[in-house]
Amino acid sequence: MKTAIFVCALSVFVASSAHASIRITEVMSSSNGGGVPTSDWFEMTNYGSSAIDLTGWRMDDGSVNPLASVALNGVSSIGAGQSIIFIESAAGAGVASFGTFWGLSGVTVGYYSGTGVGLGSGGDGVSLFDSSSALVTSVTFTAATSGSSFFYGYDAAGVVDPAYNGLISTVGTIGTQVTYASNGDTGSIGSAIGVPTPGAIALLGLAGLVRGRRRN
């Protein structure tokens, strides 16, 4: 019986920590590319140790309103340690050209579209909701510098690291992030700082559950 309870508790921990491991690591709200293929995109990163199913996940801008959110399309899951991009594009028509625009290789790109979810260059935000409409994570940003993305750095525990937050205006601006430049735009597409080694978070959580079980 105790074994069954322990396994159940571990399952709950893994499910809850999985959602908690998702972070928004970059946002572009004002492209110098003139909206070709898109002026708005954001990057999400999985800081956890296992893949997360993105079925039914949605996004909203700074209003943080699940009722006003729109579906994330084109990507079914995000792997451990993976960073993926979502662009604003009706029916995903701009996905291929986005990769060409940035010269990307091996970076997964999804899409979203709908009324009221454009990212305002004067300041806005991005919010992510899971399939139950629960808020998973969100960021806000101030007025944009045209052609520069907002970069959000996190430490191994998934906590914001002020040393790695800022605007990417030139290649190598922030720490060790990998940067790309295209037609006056600069961003760190598909890479994030502080992503833990796969398995590290799960092992820490399991160790905590084992300690708790031994005390009981």
C-alpha cells in the first residue's frame, strides 16, 4: 500500500514539476524585417527532465486572459532541454519562410494567430496556458528596440537570473547565448541559458520524496 502511495505521489510530482519547468526565454515584438515573414514571435524552453505534451496549450499577450487566448499549433510536445519558437502566422503560412529568414537549422517552429494577440512594440507580455486553462508562465516587456529581441535568462532552478536578462542588440550581447542576425534583426533563436542537464530536476525531486518516505 505504501509503495502504491509513493508511486502516486511521484506521478503527481512529475506532472506538477513538468508544467513548472516551462519558461518563456525570448520575445520579439518589433522586427526590422517589416513583418516579413513575421514581426512577432516568442520562444519557450523546457527546463525539465522529460518531454511535455503541448496538446491544448494556448497563449495570450499581456492581458493574461485564458478566455482571450489562442491555440498553439504545429508542435505537439517540447523535449527536455529544448527551446522552440512560436510565430504569429495565420494557418502557419510563415513557418517555412521564418526559418529561411533567420537561417535556422534544427530549430522547431510552431505558430499561433487570432484577434488581439499581437505583441505591442510599446510594451506588452506573453502568457502560456495549459490544456486546463491554468497559467503556466508569463513575461512582460517594455517598449521594444526595433530589431532586438527581449531575452530572459534563468538559473538551474528555473528562477529569473537578472545577469542574463536584456535586449539582444548585437551577437554575443548576453552571456553565452547563441545569436543570429538577419536583415537588421538580432535574436537568440532556439537557445537558452541555464538549462539543467536532463534528469537533474527529476532526481532532486525523487530524492526529496525518498527522504520524506524514510521519515514516515
